[in-house]
Amino acid sequence: MIIGSPVINTRRLVFFFFTVSFIISSVFCALLQSMAMAAMKLFVTLLFLLCVVSPLTSAESTDFAYCNKKANYDVKVSQINITPYPVKGGRTTTFSIIADTGRNLTGGKLVIDVNYLFFHVHQETIDLCKETSCPASGDFVISHSQELPGFTPPGSYTLTMKMVDEKNKQLSCITFSFSISLFDESQALSASS
């Protein structure tokens, strides 16, 4: 009997260590899983708040400004209308720019740059006479419609529009902010300097 006792004690000891290590690893895994789940919930909550609050905070920022406040541009912009506002991905949005000039504009182009937060996300060059009736003189309206991709990140965007004539002489340059929303709101926005 003395020879069999250490075997039973060794088995009990091995069983005890396996049980304790299983319990410790289970608790550790549950703790890690719980921490990962909490971190994921926090991330999702912060992302949701960013998407919801960001468009709401930037909806007021609709005034435009000239790129160079000291420049005497040949084309003076008086108003910008964005319909519908706020802009929503997957929908067509129309940007109408009301302007006037003492020149007779027979051609030219619009160079549009769009930034999202601090990132340049889009650039396009558009024939001026496709967006307004040429020749343009006096009061005229530049109207450009754009359909955004179905998923466009919500938030504040900044658009810079440069207008140049046929000889690449800058006629005007403006910049303004607009919001893209997750929600389906439809109203027109008018901005003037």
C-alpha cells in the first residue's frame, strides 16, 4: 500500500493542476473576450457619434469666401444655392452659383477641388459653357449637378472653385463648406457672402 499511494497522489496532483490551469485559462479568455467586446462597443459608439454629430456641427458653415480676399476678380459671386441640403450620398445634388461680371465670357472652365476633413478627395475640370449659357455677361447662374456615390462618408467637406477664361486667366475663386448627411433630410440651402 505504501508503493501505490504516491501514484494516487500524483494523479490527484496532475488532475488538480489541469483543472486549475483550465479554470485560469477560461477566466483569462473570458476576460480578454470581455475587454475586446467592450473596446468594440466603445469604437462603434464613437464612430456612430462622429457620423451623427459631424454633419450637424458643420451645417451652419455655409458662407463662402473668396480664395484671395484682396484680389479684384472679374466675376463676383453673390450667392450659392445647394439643393437638397444637407447633401446625401447616392442622390443628385445641384450647386447653383449666382454671379455677375462686366466682361463678355465666351468660354472658360471651372476647376473644382473637394476636401474631406484634411484629405483631398476629388478634382474635376468642367467646361464653363456647359454649366451656364455662353456668352455670359452681367448677372448669370452657373449650375452644376453631381450624383455622389451611394456610400459617401458623412461630415464636413470643403469645395474650392476656380473660374478661368480661355487664356487661363483666373476670373474668380471661391471656397465654401457643405455637409453630407446620413439622414434623409431635404431642404434647400442658400449661402451668400
